[in-house]
Amino acid sequence: MAEIICVIGNKGGTGKTTLSHMLCQGLGLLGHRSACVLTDTSREPLSPEGRRYITADARTRDALTKVIDKLRTLDDWIGVIDGGGNRTEMDRKLYALSDIVLLPFRESHEDIRTVIRDLEMFPRAYAVPSQWPSNSWQRDSADRSVAQLMSAYRHRILRPVGALSASKLLLQKQVPEHLPTPLANACRSLGRQVLEVLEIDVIDDSQLQTPEIEPEDRLPPAEMPLRFNQGTRRTH
């Protein structure tokens, strides 16, 4: 059956929708079939044309049930559910049906305080530094804040996803025929991290990897405590 990943969090404006689409695009670039599932009623469905993944509209309870039931019948698929913000009860429901949860947060102390509460609420969740600053001074400051305030959750924090203006292209109704290389590389890096957490191997990794993707994009085993399988790895 499909793996289900939910991108949720109590605070709005953390980049949940952007992260969901980047993850699905990255999974597609790495040879995996995925669906980006819309549940946020404030957003409109996006066309799947030109994407490396399909899109699904699940903005009603019945539609969400049908989409999840369908995904659960599909082998070797990954469903990524964009949960939207400020919906605690909805987050609890999505958490209950997910395999893992991603909690994007930005570098503000308000975001960090909120994601800490969410990490405590959702034991199967990983925090994802999202839209992380690229300026070296700002990046150092943001990293220090995380180190100071989130040291107890270090093993549940994925590598930062940098701020890329090109990521907005994935939120257009229809994406351009060619996406910028930095965006593709960022999507691959995010997809690779999540596959590591799920213990799923990349299909034909040697051919799919580009020179810009460095080995350190993979999570060290010590930083991935929430493993589901202690045996052999899976290949989708």
C-alpha cells in the first residue's frame, strides 16, 4: 500500500503547501510515484500537467476518505497530504492516518515555539526548517536559534529547505515546461531525506543523482530514530 505523509502544523505561513509540492516533485525526480493531496479549503486545485506527480482535491471529508482509501490500494506510491494551517483537530485526524508527519517552520521564535508544541503533540513527526535564509549571517543566526531552543529535538529535525523564489512556480495552476535547476536540486534533496526516513531506496540512484546533490544530503542513521522497519530496506 502507499505510504502516507502529512504536512501539518498549527501555525500558518510556514510553507506547508510549498513544501508538499517540492517533496512530490523531488520524489518524482527520484523515480517515485506520488500524489499531492489538497485539503486546505482556502486554496484551489492545481493542474497535474508538467509535474512529476499527480494532484488530488480532497477539500471535503468524503473526498479525503476516498483519496486515502484509493492511495492505500496502490503499491509503491507515496501520498503527501497538504494539511493547511491553524486546524488542530484536522491535524490530529491527519496524524492518525499518516505514516510520518512533517512540520515545517520558519526561523522566527514564534514558529520555533509552535513547532516544539507540535513535536510534543505528534511523536511521529519531524520538524523541517522551511524557507531557510540563504544569507550566511541570517542562516547562522537561524541555526543558533534552533540549536539553543530545540536541542532536545535535534534527532527529529531534518536538514533545512532553503528559501527559493522559484518554488512559487510549483504553486501555479500549470507549471512551466522547464523548472530552474536550483529548484529541481532542492526538491531532490528534500525527497531524498524523506525516503531515508521511510527507509525506501531510490530507484537507479546513480543515474538519477546530479552533480549538485552532495552525499551529505542523506541523513546520518543516528539522526533517524523513527524507523518503521529494522530489517531490509524497501525499493519502490
